[in-house]
Amino acid sequence: MQSFETLKSPNISFISVSQMLGLIRSYGAEHLIAGIADYLEQDYKRWLDFDKSPRFAAHSPEGVIELMPIGNHEKFSFKYVNGHPKNTQIGLQTVTAFGVLSDVESGYPLMLSEMTILTALRTAATSAMMAKYLAPKNAKTMAMIGCGAQSEFQVTAFNKLLGISEIRLFDIDSNAMSKCAKNLANKNINIVMCDSAAEVVKGADIITTCTADKKNATILTSDMVPAGVHINAIGGDCPGKTELSKSLLERADIFVEFEPQTRIEGDIQQLPAQSMVTEMYRVIRGECSGRTSDAQLTIFDGVGFAIEDYSALRYFYDLVSKNGQCQAIELLASPQDPRNLFGLIDTPSAASGTKAGSDITEKENIASASVELS
């Protein structure tokens, strides 16, 4: 349980978009991705301690809105996230998100954070962490199919955690490829622009598919992929949205996060319910093998699971708790007598012991956060 004084405060830690960007500039995306990957590995090893369920999803023809909850005996987290592929046509993002980390013993929230950027970091960290167990040894070349908002994060993670030094890019939108290449220009990575999916996979040790259309698509067919490759398939994440051909899936050893969720949302929705897959926690805990030979074709059918948001929020909560680099927001009513909530209505300042929320300036919030988190 968190300290009584921390929980007694009406303020909780808050990481805004501006502060998330400031943390990335201070520490570097590579450092933060590596830190999240370490926490991911820790939490996957504790997989059996978590209360897990598939995410709640509200689907529409245009996209999906989801809630992703998970918890253990220490902390609970949830993320609100949307996925609307056509948003970019009207100047909006495909994915936006925010999340909460809470103390389980008291039920009090500890931190509210933006998670549009943090989801990009944790998705990349997850892909690269899984690839440590599944990719060919000494892999150096990765094909990136789909050069949208996630692409540069994927490249950064694979470069940092696996030493990938050449990236082959393909997107049906040439502007997206140019954007990705420009953003990666200052990295020590050789970038190759390709004209087709068939061309981009040539010579690749790892193939990442990260496309956004909400439909059953075939980005990769079996004849395009030789033995020995690892496929990091992260674009299929809801019913009716796939990237890999069924024949390619049938050739490979398939690894997933949480099987009940991936059966609904992943590429394996194309396969019979009894088809063989391995949940990655078993590999990370040493209960099952990941890659076993140079000729093995492996697929990580990644749809994103709540434990990854938990790990990312836990990592950032620990980070800002040590350095105070976040604001605080007055989110919780805090009467001096916890049974006298009505008393706040008559004498809000006296009853709560704090200024009204509208009177607290951002400067005071930051100062408060520094005190609370030190």
C-alpha cells in the first residue's frame, strides 16, 4: 500500500502530453523503451498473479473504443483507447488514449497519464521484447510494412534492444514512407525504401506488419516469406481485421499475449479454435521454448494486452516518483472526516484543506507534485 500521506492528498500524479514529451526529450526514447521492456519482462514473469480478461470493446463501422483493465494484489490499471483508421482523412489521429494506475489496497488512484504517446512506446517495447525470444540470432535487417504513427517507435525499439541496423520500408502511401525515413534520418540505421510488399521482405530477418485498415487484408502471403524469419504482426487488433494469409499462419509457430483475446482480435481468428498457439508468458517464464532452430518460422500475433499498459504505467509512475517530473491534479474529494462528504458543499476550503481546483495554478501543481512524489 502507498503511504498514508500520499493517499490522503486530494492530488494525484498527472503526466500530460507536454510532460510526456519532456520526459522523452530528457531521457531519450531508446532509454524509456528499454525501461518499459524491463518492466514488461518482470510482469510477464508474474503473469499468474494478475486478474486478466479480454478488453471491453464497443465497435462501430468507423472504428472501436476499448477499455483495458488488469490488476494484481498490489496495483490496478486501465486504459481507454480508440482505433479509428479513417481519422487521418479528417486530420485526427487513428489512436488516442489515457490511463490510470491505482493502489489496490485502498482503491485510490495514484496516477493519470496520457497514453497516446505512451502506448506507442509500450507497443514498440513489447514487440522488441517478444522478439528477443523469437527472432533469429544476430538478426540485422527488418522489413517495416506500414509506415504510420507506430513505425518509427518500432524501428527505435528493434534498433535499441536487438541491434537491428537496416530497415526496409514499404507503405502504399509514399508520403508515409518519406515521413518515416525523415524521422529516422538521425539514427545510425541504413534505410531502404521499397516499392512493394514483395520487395520489402527480401533479405529481412524480421518482418513487422503494422497496417491500420479495419478489414480482412492479406499483407503477407506464404510464398513471400522464407523459413527462418520472425514476423511481428501487430496491425490486426479487432474482429474482421487481419494482415497475414491463413496458409502463412498454418506454416508457422504462433505466439500470442492472452489467447482468449487474440482468438477474437488477432490474425489467428482465421484459424480453428483448437489450433496450436503458445502464450508468451510461458516462454518468458521458461516453461516453453520460443525459437528453437534457424529454420523455424515464428509469428508474434500481437494485439496489445492490458498487462503491457500496466507495465508502462508502473514504469512511469516509478520514474516520476523519483524525480518529481510531473504535475498533480486535484482529482479526489478529501474531507477531513471521510464520512462527511456533504460538508465539502458548505465549506469546501475548510473541509478539504485545499484550494478549490480552479484556484490551483499549474505552477502550484508542479510544486505540489514535487513535494508529494519526493
